[in-house]
Amino acid sequence: MAGGSSINVLEQFELHPVLGGLGEALRFSQSPLYMMAAVCLVLAFLYFGMRPAAVVPGRLQAAAEVCYEFIHNMAVDTIGPEGAAFFPFIFTLFFFILAGNYIGLLPFSFTFTSHIAVTFAMAFMVFLLTVVVSLKVQGLRFFAHFMPDGASPFLAPLLIPIEILSFLSRPVSLSIRLFANMVAGHVMFDIFASFVIMLAGFGVVGDVFAIGPIAINVALMALELLVGVLQAYVFAILTCIYLREAVAH
Amino acid sequence: MGVITKTVRAGLLATVCGVSLLAVSAPGAYATGMPQLDFANPLVTGQVMWGAIIFFIFYLVLSKAMLPGVARVLHDRSQRITGDLEVARSAKQDADKAVAELQQARKDAMAEAQAHLQKVLDEEHRAAEQQMQEINARLASEIADAEKNVAAEKARALSALKEIAADTTQALVQRLTGVAPDAQLVAQSVESASAHRSII
């Protein structure tokens, strides 16, 4: 960029301390602030949605009930009857990620799910939970899962390391999937937006051609709305699948 | 599962590559590196601590207050619906029972009425027959009396006829002969004559 108006597409992921020195001391950046905003948004939605507690629900109450039943069915159908115990956890996970993804789509806001530290912490929490539940439900038989049933014993030296590796890679794949999707989406927004500014330097012709990147960004917004809910769903459903394996006898 | 995992991994690899390519091609992007991977920054690791606290509070509020509230509303609704259905079902049962009772009562009443009618008809029939018999008997006795009377009258008339004939004969003989005939003889003659003629 000869003009010097360079745009750093990764600048949007930088963390800045909130409230100056206090935020620096408490390691409180805008990321936890947006987490709080997301949590408050979901809680407000549920609180105001369910406040009428009507037998015949209004729009907001129906929406809140649909959210509840959607996650409840997902948990119970995937995990089984024991899924009801994990339902609040799955609900928390799904809506924490969904609200984070969607709040990040607002202009000038921040997407905390675009930080690998956050997504990996959540994935590792899920991983720890599945290991703890597995050991509690199955005891030492849990380790028998690393040797697939009916496989030849001669293949054991090959199969067991593969199974262990695949088990250990779960939190990695779970966290990178969400992180990469969010980062990719926001980087693309920035790149196409920077094209608009670049084209603006070419006069009237550039102004006309700048409509293209803007239209692409509008389409990208629709795509990101889909990706946001899809990634939250994938994260939640994979957690359910891991928990089903954990509670299986 | 294996295929899905492979596909997901391939997709992930492609995504990461794409992001890296975009990052490389973007002006001045790669110079600073990804802020997310700058783990020396205390703010990056601070997210994990704050995230854990916020997530835990979110979980507590949801599991203790919000979700049970939603569950209660849903439960109340399903309870109410099943209750209403139960009421409707029992009402229908009552109505069915009432209809059956009504039909049974009607059938019973019909049978009773039929029996009563038959009884009345039989009684009437019997009474009429008896009356008829009585009338017949009375008529028969009256006829018999009348016949007896007729026979008596006839006998009386016939006996009077002989006297009249004897008187007439006596008067005729006296007129013709001028002599009064013997009454005994006349009576004898009338008797024999009447026996010949056999009027009676």
C-alpha cells in the first residue's frame, strides 16, 4: 500500500485492557466484557421471555421455549436418559458460543470465540468432563475402549496408539474448528472491506467497482449468521456424542 | 465415524490453510502475527480465567433459576393439557353411559307397555267371551220359557176349541131339531170327530 492506509486484518483480534490500569492489573480485556454482554443477553432473553409464564405463550416466550426444547431434545436424544443431567451444561455451552458468535457480528464489536485460548479452554473443559464421567460410570473398563471390540490382537500395537491419539485430539479439533471458523469469517470481512477502501483511491471508476466487495460482505454476513449457529450446534452436539460414549455401559 | 472425522480434519486443515493464506495476502497482516497466539500477553491468558468465572456463573444461573422456570412452565402446560383431556374423556364416558341407560330404560318401558297391553287385551277378550256366554244362556232360557208359554197357550186354546165346538153343536142341533141334545153325547161326538180330523 503506497498510500500508507494499510489495514491490519488481525488488528480486530487484539486485546485491550478495559478501564486502563485496573483492567491491566485484573487481566480484564474487552473479551471478558463481551462474554458478560453475551451472558446478560441470553439471561435477559430467557428472563423476559419466560416472565409471563403463560399457558398460551407469546412470541418471546415461544422463542425461549423453542430454545429450551431444542437443546433438551438434543441432549436427551443423543446422550440418552442420562442426558437430562447434562442438559444445563449443554444449554450453557451452546448459548455461550452462539451469543459470542452473534455479538461478534455487530460492527465495532469483538468475537471472543475467535480466540483459541477461549475455545480450547471450553473444549478442554468438555474433555475433562467426559473423562471424569467415563471413569465414574465405567471405572477401569473405560480404558478397554482403546482396543476396539473384535479386532485382531495382533493389530493391538497399531490400534491402541491410534485410538489414544484420536481420543486426545478431540479437544484440539473441537477448539480449532470453532476458532478457525470465527477467525476466517472475520478476516474475510476485513479483507473485502479493505478492498473497498483500496478501490476508493482510483476515483469514480473505483467507486463504482467498490459495490462488488460491499455486496460480497453483505452475503458474507448471511453466511456468518449461518456459521455462527452451526458452529455452536456442532460444538454442542459433539459434546453430547462424547458424553454418550462416557455414560454408555 | 472414521469418514466423518477424516472429512472434518480435512475441512479444518483447509480452513487453517485458507486463513493463513488470507493472512499472508492481506496487507501488513503477517508482520505482527496472530494476536490470539501471543500467549505472552497476560490479557490472552486472562480471558481463560475470566471466561471460566463468567461461564460458571452463567451455568449456575441457568441451571438453578432459568431452566427450572422454563421446565415448570412446560410441565404445567402438559399437565394442564392432560388434565383437560382427562376431564373431557370422563365427560364423554358419562354421556355414553347416560345414553346407554336411556336406551335401556326405553327398551324396558317398551317391553313393559307391550306386556301390559297384552294383559289388558287378554282380560278384555275373556270378559267379552264370558258376557257373550251369559247373554247366550239368558237368551236360551228366555226362549225356553217363551216356548213353554206358547205350548200352554196352545193347549189352552185347543181345549177351549172343544168346548166351543160342543156348544156350537148343541146350539145347531137345538135349532135344527128343536130338541136340546144330551150334553154328554155331544161332547162325545165332538171328541171323536176332532180325533178323526186331528186338528191338533
